[in-house]
Amino acid sequence: MCREMDQIYKEGREEGRKEGREEGRKEGREEGIEIGEKRGRMESKRENAIAMAELGLSIEQIAKVVKENVDLVQKWIAEGMALAE
């Protein structure tokens, strides 16, 4: 009887670990996708801000359009202009 109980316990523990790993991987993938999408949106905003600056829009106008603060937009534009040189 003890061996049977030990086997049941061992199988239950292994199944629990397997389910835990699968759930962890799923959560990790979802989090990774979310982070990637967020980075992509920010990169798009940065590229658009630089393009708008090249068209002559003011920093304030650009910040309003991309819905980010003026300091961040200034940083993006400064970096973009430095790379263009």
C-alpha cells in the first residue's frame, strides 16, 4: 500500500511540475509579446517624431501628436539628428 501511495504522490508531483512549467512558459510568451508590442509602438512614435521635425513642426506639436512629453520628443529628435549627420 505504501508503494502505491508513493507512486501516486510521485506522479501527482510530476504532473504538477509539468503543468507549472507549461503555465510559466505561456505567461512568459504573453509577457514577451506585450513588451515587444510596446517597444514597437514607441519606436514608431520616435520615427514619426523625427519625420515631423524634419517637416518643420514644433516640438510641442509633435509631442501632442505622438502623445508623449516634450522632453522625450526632444531627446528622440536630438538622437535622430545626430544619427543623420
